[in-house]
Amino acid sequence: MEDLTKEQCTKSLLPIRDALDVINGKWKLHIIGSLLQGNKRFKDLQRDIDGITAKMLSQELKSLELNDLVSRTVYDSSPVVVEYSLTNYGKTLRKLLDELKLWGTEHRKRIMGDGK
């Protein structure tokens, strides 16, 4: 990275901070990863994500909806079916998650020496 003034450095880090604010937390990346595999009902998501409570899943889904990453579809059936899916915008995170996985794999190898 070129030499930046303090102001330029701060300005260049703002988009990174914004991105991390959106996907921050213990569960959001798990939810996004699950939904990258396809649309899911609430209980399916809860089963996919070991250890998440219903309350936390509900909160995280609402946050992801507010950031236009997840959509919630209610089907008028009996019983009512609610399904969650990634929006087209949410699907743009696939590349980022793939890169994080690659980096994390290399980091584990470097630090732990076994790559597991």
C-alpha cells in the first residue's frame, strides 16, 4: 500500500469497517453460509447452526434483512410457511467467504502446522 496521510488511511479503512459491521458477530457468517446452500426455513437454519438459540437466530436474521442480505418470504398456505434466502446482494458475499476460507486455511497451517 502506498504511503497515505492519516486522513487518507482513515478514509480507506471506512469501507472495511462498514463491511465488518454488517457481518460482525458469532452467527452471521454461519447463517450466510447456510443460506448459500439454498433457501431454508427457520428450524432448518437452527438445525444447521449448532448452538444458536431461536432468539439469537431471529435477531441475526432481522439484522441481515435490514442490510438487504437476506429476504424473508411468507407463503400463504396452511400452515403458514416462512422461508429465508439470500438476496442477490447477499450472494455477492460468496467470493468474500471463499477468500476468508482460503486465508484461514493458510493461517491455520502457518500457526498450527497441520492445516486442520
